[in-house]
Amino acid sequence: MIMKVLVFTSAYSKRAYMMRQSILNGMNQTYKDFVHSVNITLDEGAQTKDLSPLYNDLLHPNLIINYSENAKYGFSHFNNMNTIRFVPNYEEYDLFIKMDDDDIYKSGYVENIVNHFKNHPDTDIISTRISTQLNGYD
């Protein structure tokens, strides 16, 4: 089964310093057949500025970067949906995987999720508990 996979990351302009690591998280995945959509949400009162010097050397055909205004009510859900909406023909994707801009992902993250959905075709959604972990400590 071939799956069309979209990885998406919603980021805020005030945390632009995290953009480079976020893009590298996507590039360093063992599973390579996906599009990575990054939406940089301009924080309230932020001046529109070009953040491309942070990631210009990392651009590749499967990376889509857009800028948008912050949601009126500050809902991160709206910002995440904007990240997906900016991808041409987003409705053609089979699997949407969220990668937060402030987390570090193991190289097999995307591959593990794709394999789970391939091996469990009746699964619609998966999630994990929210926690922090550093050096093996919860």
C-alpha cells in the first residue's frame, strides 16, 4: 500500500530560532516519501519579515513554507489547519503527521507512524500521551 504522507509543522515567528531544527527534524527522517509543510504564524503585533535566511540552505522540493496571520482567538488548532490548507491538493493525502516546532524527533518517527497505518488499515487516528523526556527520564 502506497500512502501519500503530509508532515506539518505550525510555528510562531517569535520562535523563529526553532525553524532550522524543525526542518532538520523532517529532513533526518528515515522515511523520505512525504511533503513537509511549515506555516510560520506571525505573532500579534509582529512585523512581517523575511525569515528565510534561517532556512534558505535547507530548501528542497518537498518542503513548503508559508506565512500567515495569527488566529483571531489564538487557537493553535486554527494555525495547524492553516499549515495543511496551504499545501496544494491537500485533500489527496492519506496521512497527516504533526511535528511540533519545539520538539526533537527520532529519525524513525515518521516511518513508525506510516508502518502502523499500513499494518492497521482500520485505524483512523493515533496519538500519544503528552510528556517530556530527557535522557530517559519522564
